[in-house]
Amino acid sequence: MDVASFCKQSHVVIVAGKGGVGKTTVAAALAQCAANAGLDALLVELEGRQNLARAFDATTVLGYEETVLDAGRDGEGEAHDPQAGEAARESSGGSSGGRVRARWLTPDDALLEYLADHGLKRISKRLVSSGALDIVATAVPGLRDILVLGKIKQLEQAGAADCIVVDAPASGHALRFLTSAKGLLEAARSGPVRKQASDVMELLQDASRCQVVLVTLPEDLPVSETVETAYHIEEQAGIALGPIIVNGCYPVLEAMKDDPSDLAAMAGETLTEEEAGRLRQAAAFRSAEQDQQSTALERLAEELPLPQICLDQIFSPSMASAEIGKLARVMEQQLSLLPEPGSEVGA
């Protein structure tokens, strides 16, 4: 499957996973993949940690309005007018217009926009500034999530981007986030809240519009949590699952079990016993890591029969545009190996 086909098969891709597995990095790399394929990608930040902006070396602070993080060949990173999105993509011819935009969606801002769109602009800011939203949100669990999901639904319906990549909360909150619409739909008998929940449910449960991509590490505990989360998402939220992205994989080195003294001699070098001993210890550690990684990947494939995309471990103190670019290229190669939609996938 080519990258463009993957990104277009579901207009909204929700990237979720246990905290610390690198889901924000993966979301950024996925958006970069889409841009490299000539698509217009929109990254959605939900928690306000600003890591998405830093991943693209941007000094700006993400807000509710869109910011261009990677302008591709279309511009210099200026703020983007969402109304001009479709026209810009058409005039660019698609293949040369790939770019990455981002915005931070908050419940308060989503509510302000919702009220303004329904003729209540004069009271909307007073309602939010008074703290009324906090009171209502406490009384109606899931309201904050449904406001944000409703905005994502609106963006998808308006064709705001070829691919909308959502950096979801960590696993525990992510499940509540994804099932909030179902809970409100069951609780509200009528009115705008029920209509919003119904529309969000239609988005989430339509595989042609939305899918969840889970991110994990090739380790025992993250794999266990990923498997559990995957079944909860399918059973409780009814959302389609995309490939599992395994982040931080060590490249397999075949020479780890060879004696370093022998390898040095083959290269015309001589090692002291101390040097050889240290190399043996390092090789034993790396070999054990490789065995653990292999076991984790095999268990993941057995317990969760979905395609796997393995991203290399990046040895860098920070994740910036150069590292995101490397991961995007690896992801592109892995995505090209995925079967086309509708074909059989082996466990």
C-alpha cells in the first residue's frame, strides 16, 4: 500500500498509546509521511504540551487557530487560512502541495465556537469565563471530550485536510475520550448534546472516516497494555484499528554473538583483554535486548493479529525535525509493505 492510500483510507487517524511510548513523535512522523506524499496533513494537539510544535523546530506556540509547521513547497510557515485549504491543494496539483499544519483543540475554545455558530456569541465568552463549563462538565461526564470530538468531526466533514492526525491522550484517558460519545448518547434523550454525540459516533465507527493507530514499545508491559487497550477500543467504542506501530526498535545485529577478538583479528587489529571483555559485555547486553524485542514482537503478533510497523530507536537527546524526517522515511518504507485494504492479513 502506498503512503497516500493509507492516509486517505481513513480521513481521521487517532494515535494513542501508553504514556512514554512516543505517540506524539509517531503522530508527527505520520503527518510528515502524508506531507511527503503530497497530502495536506493537519495535526491535532489535545493536551497542550506543545511537543508537536517542537518536533518541527517551530518556535510558535500552538493555539486554537491553525499554524503551518511544514509548508512544503507552498510557503514559508505562515499562519494558514483554513477556508483556502481546498483551493490551495487543487492549485498545487496535489503531489507538490504536501504540508503539515497543527492546532491545539481545547473544550473551552470548541464551546465558544459552537455557541457562536448557533447565534449565542454574545454570551459565549461570559459563559466560559464564569467557570460554568467546569460546573456543567462535572455534572455531565464526557462533555469536554464530546466538544473536542465534535470539532474534529466538523473538520473532517469540512475537508479541512487530506489527513487529520490526532495526538490522543495516554491510554487510560484515551479510552474514556473515545467512549464519551457512546456514554452521552445513552444518557441524553434529545437535544443538541445527543445530536453532537450521535454525529461523533457516526465518525468514530465508520472505518472509511476514522481509525485508531496504537503505539507501543517492544517490551513486555507496553505490549500487554496495548493488547488490552486494543480490545477495549474495539468492544467498547467500536472503532477500527489500524496497524500497530512499535516504536524504539533496535536494528538486529547478527555479529553480537561473535567473539570481538576474532572480529578484530579479521580486521587486522589487536584488542587487549580488557577491551575485549568490555565489548563482550556490551554485546551480551545488546543480544539480550534483541532477544527480548523479538519475544515481545512475536507475542504482540500472536495476541493482536494486526500489521506491525517497526520504527528504529533514535539515539538523540531530543526529537526535532531531522529525527522526525528519519522516522517518516522508515514509516514510508513500512507502510509500502502493508497489504491493500480488503486483502488477508496473516497473524
